Amino acid sequence: MVTQYSFDSIVFGSVFAACFLFFMVLAAYLRSPGAKGRAGERRVRARLQRIFKKTNAQILNDLTLPSQGGTTQIDHIVVCNTGIFVIETKNMSG
């Protein structure tokens, strides 16, 4: 006996499988170190902007500079009347 599937059930099954796969890939990405690092950098950037909002400070974010071995990346530099601050962001729990 051959089972026949309706077009609707095939479409529903395909859409369900595609959504499931999408959310699994998204969950894996959000748990990756790169995604966590970028989220931490965004939070620090927002906090620095709030802290220095009413000052003449200049905030530089995500700078890539040439170095001897290639390039180096600096997360944040704050230039204000009290000094120059270089901030490296780490998004770690614990």
C-alpha cells in the first residue's frame, strides 16, 4: 500500500524543517565566541557614549591598525581632557 501525502502536508513539513534548521544555526551562532564578543563590544560602546555624552571626549571604536605581523584591532579609544584611554573588551561570564 502506497501512502499519499497532500501538497499541504509536504509544504508544511518543508517549512517546519527549514525553520528548525534556521533556528538551530542561529542558536549556534549566538553561542559562538565571535558573536558574544561583538555583543560585549556593542554594550561597552553604548555605555561609553552615555558616560561621555556631555563632554568633548572623542570615542573611537573598532580600530584596525597596521603592526609588524600584519594588523591589530583595538576595541575602544577614548580621548578626553584627562587622557587617552585604550579599552579592550572581553565578554566573559563568572
